[in-house]
Amino acid sequence: MKRRPLTEDWLAVLLGLLLFGLALASAAGADLLGWAVSAKVWTKLAASLAPVSARYAALPGWASLLATYAFLLVLLSCGAALMGAPVRRFAAAFTAVFWAGYACWLIGHWAYLAATPDRQAALGIRWSLNLTPEAGYIVALAAGLALGNLKPGVAAALQEAVRPELYVKTAIVLLGGALGATAADQARLAASLMFQGLCAISAAYLIFWSVAYYVARQWFGFSREWAAPLASGISVCGVSAAIATGAAIRARPVVPVVVSSLVVIFAVIELLVLPFVAQTFLYAEPMVAGAWMGLAVKTDGAAIASGAIADALIRAKAEALLGVRYQPDWITGACAMVKVFIDAFIGVWAFVLAWIWTTRIEPRPGETASARTIWERFPKFVLGYATTFLFVLALASGWPALVPAVKAAMAEAGVFRSLFFVLTFFCIGLVSHFGRLREEGIGRLALVYVVCLFGFIVWVALAIAWIFFAGVRPPVMAA
């Protein structure tokens, strides 16, 4: 019997849990990932690379980088084989994607781009753009956009390794462990975030989808086949929701593909704008900013990336203007928490729509929606995120003495999380073809997107985030 290929969703869970387990081994004394390369803010490029663990301090930075590349190449090539992809083509394409992405990551760590005001004197510089090292994400996105739109042949040659959903979902699985380690010292705050996140996305679902569907149907005259996936793509969770909705209502394949193109393009626009808006106006309400990114920015990659950029920008500004040093990852965590709840509801929403379509709108003899629909549409990487988060939280709660070691272990896993985020940014750029809007003749669809997203959803998302997260603060770092 022929084995069914593994889906990207399940592969992300396996990759994330494997890296999580290898990193966690250091808490038991076996430092299996400490050789992984960690980038530092630099003025001299030669000093920018070093192993993440002090136990491997003797390893040169360039050797650490080569080891990291070789490890990911083998790991992801095995994953490609499990998915039934051509391994040799994947390996060649991944090599190009990795080195291009890491070059962007290093450029983003250049001191004149990344250094925050408190680091400038130590680095011997008088000014910087104060973008923090997460500037590497923006550089990767810009490079991907340039390559994908100016050299589409090169982007096409790399398509086997251009898998932004795989990379971001693996990163989110690892993010669960990092948030669990952080939440170990702040259990009450973590529980509050989970409850508020659930309330926030429940409100968003009830409002966003119905309004977007109404606008598409009544204002622009689209059929149900177009209006439902478009409403899900605009209001719920981008590409995944559009595809799940299209499948649930038996739409033609072209429908979710076209909607997904819109989703990716507008997600890039949001990604480039909203984190900086949040830094300017929400630095005193950091958790509102994080939840806003999760509610407003579509696609997992763009949303989590926006949360990561907003996290770094807001922490830097809060320290400079308010003298407050917030712990990292909590703003990103608020974004991820909201986004994960949204993702978890995709399966439920697909089931609801499938039931409505098969029983009310387009009933067919003998066809009914089953509970299996929920499982098929449910994003499996959410299970990985929950596993790493709850495991670390339970471990730290049961053995408090292990907390420092667990945090160090999650820092090692964080190296790979950052790498997967960089690859996500670069790949999002590669697949974002702005000419597609004109070529596919979807101007009216784009207009629906503009009206709903920027005329309504972005601002209502901000209001919902403010209602549920105003006054909530990340923990402050010890002096």
C-alpha cells in the first residue's frame, strides 16, 4: 500500500517538535543545538557570528553558520522526501533560499540599521535607524519582492523551497515553547492573555465575516461562490481560510487561488505599514499592538512577522521614551495567541459553511457535512504550538529550579525560530507578484478588499484589541 505524502501542516509539527526536543535536551545537560549560529548587531561583519551557547565558544562563527546550514539542509530535505517532493531540486533551491535569507538577516543586524539608542555608544556609532535586528525581516521581504517581481524566472526556479507556510508554522511551534518559558514566571498574565485572546477573536469572527460577506454581495454584486472565500480571506485568516472556505462550499479551484493572491499582496502592505503605526501610537499599550497585529494582518507569516517587528520597535521606543524595558516576545505572544485562536477556528468555520451549503444553499442528494470536515480543515500546527507551550509551562511549574535551564534551551530553539521567520519573509516576497492583480482582471475584488480591510477591519480590530488588552503590560526586565 502506497504511503500518503505528509502535508506541510503535519511536517511543520514534526520539525518544530524535533527542534524543540533537541533544544530542551540542554536542560538535562546534553547541549545538542548550542553550536547553532547566532547573529549579533555588528559594525565589523567578521564579529557578527557566534554559536548560541557558550559551551561552543571555541567554534568559529563561520563554522557555526555552515553547521547550521548543513543541519537544516538535511532536516528539511528529509521533510521534502516525506512530502513526496523531489529532494534534489528541493535541496538546490533551499541552498539558494537559505543563503539569500541569511544574508538579509545579517544586513538587518548592521548597527546603523539595528542598534537601539542604548547600544550606540558601546558599538562606537553616533546614530542608527533604530530598527532593531528584526530589520532583517524587512530586508528579506524587500529582497524577495525585488527578486520575485523583477526576476520571476529565478523565483520560479526556487519554487520547491519557497514554502512560507511550512517555515512560519514551524516557527510558531517553536514560539510556543518560548512563550511557555516566559510565562513560567508570569502564569497569571499568560492565562489572562489566553482568555482575552479567545474573547477577542470570537468578537472578530462575529463582526468581520458577516460585514465582508455583505459588502461583497450587496455593494459589489459578487456571487456566493466568490463572496464567501473573499470574506474569509479578508476577515479571518488569509490564505488558509480562503482555501478552506473554497473547499467547504465546493467553489471552483480558481476562486481561492485568486483570493489568496489578493491576501498575500495586501498582507505585505499591512506588514510594511502597521508595525510602524503601532510603534508611533501604541508604544504605551504594547499588548494592544500585539493583538492588533494578530487581528488585522492576514496570513500566518505576515501576522507573526508583524508582531515580531512591532515587539522589537515598541520595546525600543518604550525604553527610550518611558524608561521601561519590557521582556521580549510578549507582544509577539499576544499576536500569536490571537492568531492561533483564529487558525483553530478555521476548521469549525469551514464545517459551519459546509453544513450551510450542503443543507440550505446547494443541497445534493446524500451529501452532508461531517465532523471529519473539522479535522481535515483544522490547522495541525496549532497542536504543535499548544504542545510546546503547555509542556514547558508544566515543566517549569513542576520543577521551578529548572526554569533558567529551560529558558536557555528555548533561546537555542529561538535561533531556528528566527531563521524560519527570515525564510518566511523572503519567500512571501518571492510569491508576491503585484502584476497578478492586473493580469487576472480582479480589480473589483481588490476594491472589495481595500474597502473592507482599510475602511473597516483594521480599525475595528484595533478597537477590539483595545477593549480586551488595554492596560495589560508585558513583564519588565530586571535592572
